Amino acid sequence: MTPDPDTLDVLVPNFKKRLSGVTATIVRLVPLQARAMALAAVSPDLPGHVPQIRLSQLLTMARRGPSGARVWHARRNTEMLAGLALKHVLRKRLKLLFTSASQRKHTGYTKWLIEQMDHVIATSQKTASYLERPADVILHGIDVATFTPPEDRAALRARLGLPDGVLIGCYGRIRAQKGTGDFVEAMIPVLEANPEAVGLVMGRATSEHGAYEAGLKERVAAAGLSDRLLFLPEVPVHEMADWYRVLDLFVAPQRWEGFGLTPLEAMACGVPCIATTVGAFPELLTEQTGTLVDPQDTLAMTAAITRYATDPALRQQQGGAARRHVEQNFRIEQEAEAILAVYRRLLA
């Protein structure tokens, strides 16, 4: 979908070709927001259903938008810099907006870029604490019509070739930062003590993390658990909901995270979660929907997993509460509308 740039009130740049969390956010939000506002992404390559214009069209678009100024909504340093160039070099009338997901001290360069923005959004309260200026806090949401509890979990497991025991999953990129090894270490004693439990690790290890993944598989094999702690290949995004639905428990063991959507996706599917106290996880989980543990504390993680693995009533109770919690607080429509409200304020 290629709209006329001169008709747009909001431009959402996405300068990275490879898949990332930022790109996924833009792919989810822009089509939804474009129904309510004259808005498009600016990108070299996004799926065809996303309204988007080419980078080259920025040079020839009218200086003024339909409402006077346009909003330029950046999520990366390069995109903030591009917005400044468009505004001050090419004299495009822009209101510069930045969304920050970072949870660490910013470099001097990034601080300077953020200072030039007209407004800032933070994706969590923790992220906002690293900004040296006021920000609207807008947490991510997900599509609760796509991520839903299973109608027949046993039948779905059979279709996917999975056993009908207590399935405990850990999904995402396989690397030390994501805590994959911490999950493995925590699961080994759980599996040894609970013969009905099965662990699922799903994700992709990029080339620089291939040796790390191989080491984890060797650790599992040495424990004699290769048939009960399974490493599964990454599946397409549109198939992920089924892999949450088969679970009894989801674990997000990250050592560091900017936000982290996987607990929301699992909870929307009626699955309770254990997550580390990083990223936005403490703002996503409640005592009724899951358990928080410190990052790299494998003993605490083992204890928490054991509690759920041995208590089906707890899993059922918290799974139902998790679904309700996401429906009430983390629908993608809520995120989209909160950001649209910021756009409207900037254009007013």
C-alpha cells in the first residue's frame, strides 16, 4: 500500500531491513492506526499490507502536511537523526517524536538526540526512569483475537506431535542474554524430579550463538534428558499462538530485555508465567497471573517452576486470570489509541 506522502499527517520511519522488535511493533501498529489517521511507515521493505512510502519520497513531499506540521515518529537513533535533517536541512515542517525502550543509561549522543525531540514516549515506567525529561508511558499491547486459549489442548498437542504431560516452554532467540541457559539449568532438576514434565525451547540461534546452543544441547544430553527437554526450530509468527496454547507454563528467563512481549502472548493464551525482573516484566505480571524471580537465579527459577508443575489447580486459576488481565490491560487497540492521542496533541 503506497499512499501519497502529501496526504499524510504522520510518518513512522523503519530503517532496518532485518526483523527486530521495533520492526514487529511497526508492522502491528501502523495498519491499525492508519484506519483512524492519515499515517504510513517510511521503510525500504515491509510486508505489503502495511501502508508505507519509500525513503526517496521524503525528498519531494510537500514541506507542510494536511494539518500544517507532520509527526515524525522515530524509534531508533538513525531515525531521530533523519527527522532532524528533514526538519532543519530540508525545512520540512515536522513535530519530532521518539519512543524509547532502552533500560540503561544513554550515551551522550543519544541524550542529545532525545533533547531535540518535541515529545518522548517510554514503553515502560522503568524505561522512563532512564530518560532525563518527561515522557508518556505507553506499554505494548497484543492482538487478543489471535492469541487465545485453546479449545482442545490435548488435540492440539497431538497435532503438533507433543506429549500430553506438563509442558513448560521458553521461546525466543537462543543466547545468553535471553537466559536460555538459565532456563535449561533450572529445568534439569525439575525434569529429574517430575517424570511427567517436558520442557520446550523454541527459537533460533544466529551464527555467533551457534556454539552456545550446541553447548546447551550437550548439557541436556549429559543429564540424559534429550527426550524431555526439546529444542524446537523457530516457526513463523502466524503459528506462534498454537505453541503457547499447548503449554501449561511459560518461562521468560531473560538477563536483559527492552520490553519483552512473550509473557503477554502466553498469558493471552491462558498460560501462567514465570519471568525475571527485567524489561517490562514486573509491569506485565501480577501475583494472580505469574511469578517474578531475579535474573540468573536458577535455584529460585527451579523452585517456582516446581510449584506450578506440581499444582494443576494453581495453573488453571492463574491461567484464567492471565487471560483476563491481558484482555483488560494489554490489547493492541489500547496501545494504538494511546499513541494516536499523542499524535493528535502534537498536531493540534
